[in-house]
Amino acid sequence: MAFETYVISWNLTKRCNLRCTHCYLDASFLTGDVVDELSYAECRKLIDQMAEVNPHACLILTGGEPLLREDIYCIASYANDKGFMVVMGTNGLLLNDTTVPKMLDAGIKGIGVSLDSIHPETHDRLRGLSGSWEKAISGIEAAKKYNLDFQIQTTVTKDNYDEIPKMIDFAHKLDATGFYLFFLVCTGRGEKMTDITPKQYEEVLSYVYKVHGNYNGMMVRAKCAPHFKRIAYQIDKNSPLLKGYVGGCRAGTNYCRITPGGDITPCPYMPNSVGNVKAKDFKEIWHDAGLFQQFRYPKYEGKCEYCEFKLLCGGCRARALAVNNNTFGEDPWCNYEPVKGNTHIINIATAIQFGLEKESSDEDKDNNKGLSWTPEAQERLKKIPFFARGIAKQGLEKHALDNSIKLITPELMDELRSKFANSFGGRFTKK
């Protein structure tokens, strides 16, 4: 496997207009003060360095609340011009008729809006601000008005565990392109929160798998939940999701986080800095950091060491660190008991390629003679993350050839987007 960045999460600021009880960053309730943030010049330099590793990675601009940075549009535009697929994680409160068009002009391809309940009072309590639910919904409507793709992101807690099915339905009714379920790792301000139980964790992952293909045009996934692929295998060994969904913990292998002050960590839930970009080049940190090398060639302990699913799953390293102070120890939230003495390690090769998109072979070009794409369809394809783009293109062209279709259009992509989104983890944006 090539250890390239395919997703980078960048906490651009600790400033926030909310005070969420479960914030891993312990973001500050500030709207003006600048606290240990990279300057715009430093951000540009960092983007240049990240592009040396992979200029086509998905770059998530988040915070705190990233829209509180006045230079956010300049940062996004510069990254977009470099070739990154730029998206944003936001609480939605600052999305409006002024900010959304600026985001689109800056090349932001989509947003993830945090929404933790269908009940305003529950969301507001978790987010620490009365009226935040209504403002988030208003922000979503602004995104829809200007055709900015959005997904709903929900963190599972003991307060909203019972309403997850309704949350998925609600996201679909909002016309979200995706619903992503995140699982609390008790770090930052959420360190003393009570997590759901391991049994509930297993149950909700099983539910997500069972309904993931039921929502036309909306992808349903569990994020930061390595067990998900193991559960999918146990439910259906032939599930198409197994070849398209990236399982396991990708921290330090194809994913990392950048803090507002420039520290590089394996993921947002692990505070272990492997270097700071003010002192060392990003490319050097990414390739040479000792902890990242451990993630790429892991030596697990406890039941993860001999589990037959350690390649599909491998457990949540952040939770192992947070609970037992052992990054490569067993995941304390895993209910599965490996078969002792079993030497058969289960693995499913993913159809998604982590390297840069490969050129079509001469054989592929010969087979696809007479098939063409409209310019609009080609632009739509570019909005799919690079690591899923190749398989999505392949699937579209195969469908077209099998059905004697000579021209791939946005309308055809709309027709097939649900099928490919649920199979391969990419999606064809609606507009």
C-alpha cells in the first residue's frame, strides 16, 4: 500500500461560536481573538508542502468554526488552485446568503454540518447555545439555495443514541448527500463525558450497515469506527461495501490532522504531535515520523494482536490511547472475542485506490471507443474524492457500454449516483 495522504483534517482555529460539551479540541468561545493560529502566509506554505505528498487529497477545513477566520476564503481558494478537493466542517451557524456564495467562489466542494438531534433542545444542550439548532437548519437551507452539497454529521452520545434512526430519516428529508455517524472518544472537553456502552456501539454500527443502502442519493456511513467493516463482513461476506468502504483506522497511514498551531497528529482524537510545520516540512514529517511508521506497520497488543479481523478493523487507536494509555493496545469498546489459535486473517482488498489516479490503459481505451463524456459530466466527476474517482468512472463507463449508451451526461450520473455512492463510497453530486 502507498502511504499517501488521501484525507487531511485541518483545524484552522480554536475560535468558535459554540461551546460543545464533547469538543475534542476544547475550542474557545471567542469570535475575535486569535490564539495560536498559523498565519495566512504559513497556511500557503503548508498547502504547498502538502501538495508535494499528494495534491489531490481531500482537505477538510474545520475548527473550532473555520468561518470565523477572515482569510478562510483565501485559504480555500489557494488549496483549490493547487488541486486539493476542499471541503469544510462547520456548525452551520454562519452559513447564509453572503458566506455560501463566497465559499463556492473559493472552490469549496461541500460541507459537513454538525447536527446532533432532531430535537432542538437536545442539540442546543450538547452545543452549549440556545437557538443553535434553528440556526444550523437555516444555514443548511442557505447551502441548498446555492446548490452547495452538504452532509449531516452526528456524534453518538448517551443523549441521542435512541434517535439515530430518526436522525438518518431527517437527514434524507433535508436532501443531504451523506449522513455520517461519529463516535465519541473521551478527549478534550469530552474527556469526562459518559460514552455509550460497547454493546450499544455494536448495535448502532449493525443498524447503520443494515440501512446504509436504503436512502436514495444519500450515503450512510459510520466514521472513526473501525469495527464497521468487521460487522459488515459478519452480516454479509459478499457485501459490495466491503470492496468499496475503507475500513480500519487510517490514522498515520492515509490520514492525519493539523492543529491550529501547526502540530501534526495521527487523528483529531490523538493529541500526540509528531512534528510541527513551523519547524519541519510537512513532507518530511509525513514520511519519517516514528509514530506514523508504527501505524503503518502496527504491532497490536491484547486481543487485537490475534484477532482475525485486525486487517479489516484493527480497533480504534484513539480510544485505546484515551482509555488505557496504550496506543496499540486492544480497543476497549470492542465486544468481539477473537477465536483463539485462529491463524486465518480475514482481509478484503478494496477497489478504491489510494494512489494518484491512474491513466487508462490502451486496452481500456480500445474498449471504450465511441464513449464520451459531456464537459458538465467531466466537471461532476472531479467533485468525487480522488481515491474513489477511478472506480466511480470505471463503473459509469461499464454501465454505459453494457447499455449501449454513447454519451455520459450529468443526467446519467444522477440516475446512478445512489448505486455507486452506496457501493464505492464516492458520490455523484446532484448539481
